[in-house]
Amino acid sequence: MGLFARRTRPADLNTAAVGGNASNNDIEMRQPNKISRRERRQHDNSELVHNNDTVNSRPSFGQWIKVTWPDILTMIAMGLIALGIYKANPAPSRSFPVFFPSGDVVYPQFAYPLRHEIIPVYASALMSVFIPIAIFLIMQLRIRSFWDVNNAVLGLLYAIITAAVFQVFLKWLIGGMRPHFLAVCKPNVSQFDRQQTGNGFANIMYDRKICTGNPKEINDALESFPSGHTTAAFAGFVFLYLYLNAKLKVWSNYHPAYWKLIVTYMPILGAVLIGGALTIDEYHNWYDIVAGAIIGTMMAFSAYRMVYASVWDFRFNHIPLTRYLPFTYGGGPSAIDGFHDAMWTRQAGWGTQESSAWGGAPFDAAEGPRGSGTVMSGAHSGAGAYGDGHGRHASTEGMIGSSVAEGYNGRDSVSRKPVVANSPVMGRVEHMG
């Protein structure tokens, strides 16, 4: 695991326990029989952060499994639910016409021949999982962060598994006819019989009882909505698209190279090609594909925001979130959480503690330093972790001292003017490091 080893060792974060009023030292000094189970659990979980030199440190396997096991069990359970529903017969009994009284086919768009899939559904799922994971690992050649690849992989699985469960419920309870439905149904109605024997108005409506084809193929042909291929593809590749934007800083505070825009949109091209192929082999209607794309995209955005500090804010969208330590947003310099270089690009000051990320997009951050460490340091200085209720967060003084707070002088995220490396503020931060 040397790939994820950090080269630098920032100052020790000797801080208060997250999620409680008692510090770790207070808990350890208490008698064992007077420590509540909840406080002990919070203390043990916070050790994942406090016993390391920085938040961005690789934990032991035991520490990692202690934090992650609820998600692993939940993903396994949701996967089994999705598999069980996928194997179940379609719930609704749809009525459909076959012929007009004149003998013409009512819906020729459902009369295409059954063909082999260009991209099988399992191939779409595998590509949506393993291609992004491969890119996450390649990015670690420079990023070298265990928590970055951990959050990226878990977030990807959140998106794909949640999207899969979402779409199989819709397939099972709503469904719809595939373009080749009539070909696999093989309805037993003579095209030249002018006497309609169905039900509904003019007796032209039928149900699957008139089908004489393979029951498994008929079940599958009645579960067209939404497209599972497209759902998985957009869940995985849109998540990768957001990850690449954050790590390459494509929409950021400088003019990046054109190749970064191309690389960022390559996953979107892949997802669209997978969905578009379904219109060639006639396995889905266009609205099935659109619905799958919307579901997958929605799950990708939701999952990315769960595991990273922002989706679009270029100052924070590369920073992995931790389970027991809240992230403090602000317009100040990066806190000593070790994630200041958790991106691929090294241009325009990115990847350094003194990066130009002082300023940023307006309306989304309060005055003060940013980073996970500000919450913990704010606890020592008496600052509230969540601010004073007026959009302010942990104080600048709690993180980098009163001298730096004076140099910071109340700048907030609306200010887009970066702080140069030789400024008084940066000089004081460098002196502290």
C-alpha cells in the first residue's frame, strides 16, 4: 500500500472528539465503568483521525473496516434485493392491441425482430464499475491518498447500486413493451380474421394470454422501462466525469489545457454510446433510454456529494469527506488536513498549501479558513464547529493563530482575488509549517 503513503507529516491534530462535548483525553482519564458505550464508540472512531499525523493518512485494515462495515453490509443487502427483483416476473398485466379491424398492426414500433444485444447488460455494468476504478487508481500515481480512492470507489458503488435498485423496482412494477415484444410474444390472432375476440372498446385489446412464445422472453420483453444498461452506464460514468473535473480542475480559477476538457467528457461519450446502442439492436425505446440516463445521473450526483465536499465548487470538490469529522467551508487557506494536494493538476498553484484557492465562487462559503482541521482546532479555541448561526463557521484564530487572523482581515469566499505566495498571510502560514 505504499502507493497511498503520504510523504509529508503535518503537525499533529490534537483535538476534541467529533460529535461530542468531551475530549479524547477526558474520556481516557475517566474510570472505565463510568464511560458510556456511546462515548467510547465516538472515542474509538475518532482515533482513526487523531492517532494519525493528518486526516489524509492511511488507516489500518481494522480501522477502515470499523468505519466502513455498515456501508458494506448495506450495499450487499441492496444488491441482493436488486437481484431478487430482477429475477421476479413482471407485476403488471398490460393490455395491448395487435391488429386493427382492417388487419393492420396497431403498434409496428413493437414489432421489430429479436436481435442479439450489442452490449449485454452485464457488460454495461462491468464497464461502469471497473473503468472508473481503474482511472481512480491511475490518478493515485500523483494524488497518493488512501481516502481519495476509498471515497471514489465507495461513491461509485453507492451510485451504481442505488440506481440499480431504483430501476429494477420500476421495471418490476411499471415496465413496458420492448420494441421486439410482438416478435417474442407471437400472438395467436390471425391477421386475416376480421372478427375481433379481445376486450375493451371494439374488442381489440389483449393481454399476454394470447402469447405463444417463450415465457422468459415474454417477461423480459414486458420490462423495457427504464433501461438498465443506460442507468448503470450513466451512474458510473457521470460519477467519473465529476471526479475528473474535480481532480483536473477543468472548471476552476485558471485556464486549463484543452485536453483536460476532452478527457473529462470521454466518460459521458461512453455512457451515451452504450445508451444509443440500444436503439440499434432495438432492445429499448428512446424514452426508456432517457429515463435510465436521468436516474443514473441523479444517483451519480447524489453519491459524489456524499463522499466529496462539493460537486461544482472548484475549491472543495476534490476533498474527500470523512465519516466522523465534519468539513468546514470557508474562504481562507487550506487547513492542515492533508488534502491540499488531492488533485492531479499542479498548475496555477494547485497542489500546494499556498494555492490560489483563497478566493472562489460566491454564495457558497463563509468567512474563515477552510478544511476539516478547523473544526477540531476551533473546539480547542472555544469556537463552535458549526458557527454562530449566521453563516460563519470555525474561527480563523482557532486554526492558524491570531496573527494570521489579522492578516486574513475578514476576507470571504466572494473575494476572487487570490493571495500571492509572498503575502503576509502566506508568509505566516509558511513560518508555522
